Amino acid sequence: MEEVTRIVKDIKSRNLKPIYFLMGEEPYYIDQLADYIADKVLTEEERGFNQMVLYGRDVSLDDVISQAKRFPMMAEHQVVIVKEAQDMAREINAQSDGKKNKLEAYAENPQNTTVLVFCYKYKKIDKRKKVYKALVKGGVVFESKKLYENQVSDWIRKVMSGKNYTIEPKAAHMLVEFLGTDLSKINNELQKLMLILPPGSDITPLAIEENIGISKDYNNFELRKAVGGRDIVKVHRIINYFSQNPKDNPMVVTIALLFQYFQKLLMYHGLPSKDKSSVAKALGVSPFFVGEYVEAGRNYPMKKVSFIINLLRDADMKGKGVGANQLPQGDILKELMVQIMG
């Protein structure tokens, strides 16, 4: 992310701001920036007297500002990091007639020898409020936005490239399917891989299977591909594996991913242009996967796709115990696959 790179570059060059308000739905970059500030602004010797970590649930805004107004001891700066600052949301967003918000007042006249960091996760301040405008003027406001599923694979590739690794598209997709869009979880697994595999390695689906425990052959990615290609034998092999390992392959996830797949296939049928770049952009997928949709489009005309989407809705209801007479999830999936490819 360009904004993260810019902030890190400024900190590295000692172009420090008195306030860093880090907010948003994706906690990964908030934690990364806070950790970078904690590690780089002060030397190890300076941190003992000049670095403090507070937690939003344990302090008031008055406590934070009082700490921020202190002068550093035998150092150019002090660092105050407020973790879980979203627990102070009411105070941070407070407005009263005729009186300035406490954070707004501090942001208008911050202590320049203090680096005050707020980790305001899963939320953001209303950009129309005066406190937001004061924070922008007095420091840095960074919004960490949640990545869409189709953006995460590209994020994985960029992260690994920066660490001198390459990763195959299928391997990246397996991680996204298994871990979702939580960048912190994905990063933890990537760190494990980098401990095991030497720099310069190409991370393959086999490496993911052997080191993270995600099956390269029996997963929702392979099921989707087999369904799209009408590979009946492979579909039933995967469904049987899912039936035997229901905890690792919950039906609700399988149904949701198939639903998304056929929704995109419905969009594919409606596209005026079927060239690779247009399809990839419209569906929000990597060009690497466009061939799948082209093949599935031949196998499932638009009318059939609409019918399948209704089948998936019904299967989802059955999986939640509505009208299924408590059928095992494996049986619901097997019945669904017969109906889809029938």
C-alpha cells in the first residue's frame, strides 16, 4: 500500500508527526505501523523512560493527553501508543456545545516532542467532524481499508516478492480460501513458510499442503474448478473427502464459495466483451483464472446458472436445518452436486 510506504519512509527519514491516528477495518496495517514506530523512533536505551503503551479500555482521553504533554527524558522524543483505542470511541467522538472535543483541542496544539499513536481498529472517525479535520491538520490520519477477496492474492504475491519469494497463483488462492481476508492470519502463515523455505523459493500448492496443512487436491478451489469443468469423478471424490473431514471443510463455506462462483458466472454471461482483461476486471479475478469461467460458461448456460443459484440457496437452508430433516451435510452436498451437474 502506497500510503503505508510513504508513512514508513517519512518515519525512517525522521520526518516525524506529533500524532498518528491509525484507523479502519483491517487491523494488519494498523499493527504494522504502530510496531514500526515503537521499534524505530527511539533507541533501545531511550525507550525505558520515553516509550509508553496504553490500552483504551484502561485509560481516559485525559490520561492519554496528560501523558502526551510530558517532555521526554534525555531524548528528542517520547512515544505514546494507545492500543485498542476504539474502546475510547465515545470520548474521541464526543461533541459538546461551545466546547472543543478534548482530542481536537490537543491536535490543534500538539506537543511536538511527543509521537502519539492511536490504534483505532475496526472503526473510523466521521470525516465530517471537527476532530477528524484537526487530526489531519495536526498529524497523520491513516485509514486501513479491508481488502476484497480478489485483492488478497495480489497482496500475497507483492509481500512475498518483497521478501525475495515467488508464489504460484493456485497456492495464493488456497491461502485466501482457507484463511479468508484476514491479513494478519495470512501473514503469520507466510512467516512460517519463510522460516522453512530459503529465499528465492517458489511457493507451490505442494509447499502449502506440506507446511500449512491445506490439501492441494481436496479443497473448495479444486471443487469449484471441477464443477466448472463438469468433472463428475473429481467432484464426487472431493465431496467424499469433505464428508469424512467436516470440521476442516464446513459446508457453509463450500456453499458460500460456490454461490459466489456462480454469481460471477452469471455476470460473465452478461458481459458484452469476453476478452481476458475485460472479464478479469469485471469479475474481480486474476487473469490466471479467466479460463475457468470461459470453460464453465460453455458448460452452464445462463438459464442453468440461475437454476443453480436457487439450488445453492436451498442447500444453504437445508444445511441450517430448514426442511432437511437433519440430513448429514455430506448427503446434502452429494445431492446438490447431482442436481448441479445433472
